Amino acid sequence: MEFPPSFKRALAAIPLLLGAAAPPVAAAAPLEVVCSVHEWCALVQHAFAEATGIKVRITERGSGEALDLIVSERDHPQHDLWFGGTGDFHLQAADMRLTMAYRSPNNSLLHEWAVTPAEQSGYRTIGIYSGPLGFVYNPAALAAAKLAPPRCWADLVKPEYRNLIQMSNPYYSGTAYTVIATLVQVMGEEAAFKYLRKLDYNIKRYTHSGADMLANVASGDAAIVIAFVYAASDTAATLPVKTSTPCEGTGYEVGSMSIIKGGPHPNEAKRFFDWALTAGAQDLAAQTRQFKLSSNRNGRFDVRIVDPSATRLINYDFLKYGKPEERARLLKKWGESVDSAAKQ
């Protein structure tokens, strides 16, 4: 496989980015990593191997599917570490004691918002990036429909947006669950579910993953999608899309990382965990055009990152909405009041 020049430049920069790395070691078998941040998977796989000599085998799964995989292997874990994906799911794994407590020496390098999940979970997970939830829209598709871009949650339920919006399926997607939990915190639960029923009228399709709907808005199949806006921050690149964040306030993702309890290579997993918290490792993310806010305080701030200070962020309760029983309750309510109504 031939990697693009930007990927090769990223690999060449690894020694400079990471500074004085530990001596390379050779693992007896590859470190098994479940990766839920598709755009980074190949890069971190090769970068970590280059920096440490430890080979990595990647299994790509969305956040919900990754949790399902780890649950299915709980008696005989086949994977060592879970990298990326919505922090709510990592907190659920921690609550189920599927992940291992580990205090990295690099925790002191991180923003407070990244360490908070660790403190809440008994150090079974930690934040590696963040970004706000908002709207990604295709200006050409909206112009063709003679419509203005959405600026508020209230805009999305207007009748003129009928069949122009896509959202990922809450049963499979951490993004969609964050939408539900955010609306409950912004509006109150009953008002939020009333809103979701109205929104459903304008939804053209619930996609299997966040990546699917972002591809759809780029192609014009959707005019608007509800997503973490960092995925489309590079509006000058190949994606013909723009972003906005809701005027009423919005939630945000803390993409997280966890070591799987009982995995076959715990020592190598700790090496990866420590490495992934360094500024050098996190700066590699810009090579993927995924402009997330790094959890390391010394991480490079790219001007294409959606600045949280310019966004009205709510005080998102990760501890409450990361609990399995709360997620199950809200998804059940969504299925009964929104999904079942859509099928009638």
C-alpha cells in the first residue's frame, strides 16, 4: 500500500515530535488495539511501531460496536487497548470493570477536562481529544433548496428542512447518543423527546456511523448532518462543507482511551497509553485533517480547530450520561417514542 506524502512526512517527523523515546523493544506478538477513530488508526499504528519497535494490530470499530466487542470478550480478552471513541462508552466500560486502572506518568501533562474522566472512573479511562457537537452542512445543497444554514437546534425542526437532515443511529453511534444526552440537558427530558419526535420528521436517514453521514453531506446526499464538527473543520480542503454550533448551547465529546482488563499484553498497552498522551503523538492528528482539541496542554493548536471558547458549551454531565443504565434508559425511550413512531 502506498501512503500519501503527508503520511510519510508524519512518520519522518516522529523522532522530533516525541523527543527522547524509550529504547525500541520487540513484542512477542502485536499489541491488539481496538480503534474507534477511523482517520487516526493507520497513522498511530505505524507511528507507535516506529517510535518503540512494538508492532500494533488494529481492529476498527465504532464506539458502540467497540464496547460490544469488549463485552463479548470479557471472559477471554483478545484485545489490549481501546483507542478513541466517545468517552461515554469508555465510562460505561469502566463502570462494568472491563478496563484496567492505570495512572500514567503523563497525566500531569493534560488539560483538566481530559483528567476528569480518569478521576470519575478510578483511572480506568482518560481523555485524548475533544470537540463540540454541532451542524455540518453542504452550502451548495442548501442553496439549491433556497435555505439558510441552521444556527440553532430550533432551526432543525422547521418544515422547510424536511428530508434534508441525516443523523447516525443512536443504537450504534456514540455521536447520536451524545445528541440525545445533550438535548436532555439543554431542554429538559420531556421537551427533548418532544423535540426529537419533531426532528425525526425532517430526518432523511439514520446512518450506521458518523463517518457514513459525513460522507453523505460531502456528496450532497444530505444537506445537514448532526456531528462533532471537528470532523469537517478543514473547510478549505476536499470536503465542500461548513459548520456551525447551536445557539442554545451544545455538548461536546471527550474522545478517550482505555486499557482492556486482562488483555494479552498489559505492559505494551501501558507503553502505548503513555505515548498517546504526549504532545508529539497527539500532534500527528493534524495529518489526518481531524482537527480535534488535544488533551495535552502543549499540543499544537491548529487554527482550523473549532475553538471551544467561541462555542456555547453546556456543563455536560459525563458521569451521569456515561452510566450504562442511563444510556440504556434513554435509548429505550428513544426507541419507544421516536423510532417506533417513525415506523408507523
